[in-house]
Amino acid sequence: MKSFDEIKDSIICKLSNTENNQDILKDRPHITMEDISASFAIVIGESEGERASIPISNDMMKDMGVDVNILMETAKSNMIEQDYSFKSMRDVLIDSMFLEGVPENDPMIDFMLPPADGVQMYVLTNNCNINGACEVLNTKAMDEIADKLGGDFVVLPSSVHETIILPLDENMNSLELNSMIQEINSSVLDPKDKLSDHAFQYDSEEHELVRMDKMQERQQEKGEKNALKEEVVAEKPKKSLMNRISDKKEQAAKRDASRPKPEKNNNRDAFALS
């Protein structure tokens, strides 16, 4: 077994659905967030569209003398150094459906592809499109996407290989999005590729991925706290200028009254009389 220093640059993380992979995860170091778990692997070979890797077991981690937090930090650091893929859904479909380019003047194109204008859906993955959902842990990628989309955005966990990104809309309903995801997971997606049953939101201020329904609860709590602070400030009585001047005079008078008075010197009169 090679040392940690020898293989650390090849460590990656893979995301999977926790419930569907309990038997596998019990023998591997992993970190769980909601219904998703991140485990780790060592890349031993990679080419266009292919990647060979060895999963890191609990015993391997112990032999390397590291813990799960170090594995996560290392995998995240490696991701930041690598390129990622962030394309519109339209471009992804064009790449997969029209290998020789989009035919001109074909009336079926508008029916087959999402519109080029209007609200766009995007696909986030890695360059090899294998286990690319882990890019949601890539803070560089997520912050760059937030800059591109103008702030917070929604993450739909379409599979372990990629996620769908949507600009945040105040009319979005987390329950409806969850229902849509769960329907696709149960009827379309291969169970081994399932990632999560929930929509997530990227908090661009906190640089954190949060389950969307919990993010909405968090924002509601913040709003209530801010409203309470505003009420307290509004109810606090403000003193007029004359009242503040009067208070200052009163404080000065109290200070003068508390100062010790000098004693009279009787010997001074005696000298004058003589």
C-alpha cells in the first residue's frame, strides 16, 4: 500500500444515495449530508469519458494514517485544481443528439430542444461525466456558478453522474420539486444511479449547499428575527436635543457636588493681623 503523500493527488470523492448503498458504505469511510453520502476513491487511470478507480476502505484509510475529514479536504482540494463542465441543457442535448452539428432550417429542432432564450436549465458534472455529481462540493465551481446566475441557485440531484442547476425563482416550491425528483427516481432512473429525493439550494452568502425546504425555513427564521429587531428599534424612545442637554447638565452638577471641597486655612488671617 502506498503512503498517503504518494496517492493524495489522485483521491476523489463519489456521491451516492445513503439508503441504497448501506452495505457498501459500512466498509468505507464516508460523510453523510441528508440522504447523500460522500465516499472516496483513488484514480488509477483516466481517459476521455472513462475513469478507473479503487474505492478507499476503512482499512486502507487506517493504513494511510488519516481520517475521513482529511480525505474530504483532499478530495475537495483536488477538485478545485481540475476543470468542471457547466453547460446549458440545450448545449448538452445538442452535443449528444447532433454529433455533426445542428441541421439548418429543420422545423423539428424547436420541438426537440429547449428554447435558446428565457430561463435556462444547466448541467453540472466533471469532465469525464462519471460520478460528476460530486462537483456540488467544489466550492470554486459553485461560487463561479453563483456569480454567473446572480446569486443563490437550485440544485436538482438528477443522478450520481450530474446535477441540474436552475436559477432561483421565488415562485419555486420545494415540495413540488421534491415530488418531481422522486417520480423520476422511481420511474426512470436506474436505482444504482439515484442520488437524492430532495432539491437543494446553494446559499451563495454562506457558501453552503442546503436542502431547499430547510433553506426556506432558515430564511423565514432570519426574516422573523430581522423584523423583531426593527420593532425593538422603532419602539425605543428617542430623546429630544433639549432633553439630552438637560441630562448632560444634571450629570455635570452631580459630578461637581461629589468633589471634595478645599479646607479653609485659618493661619492666613493670623499673619495678616500681625
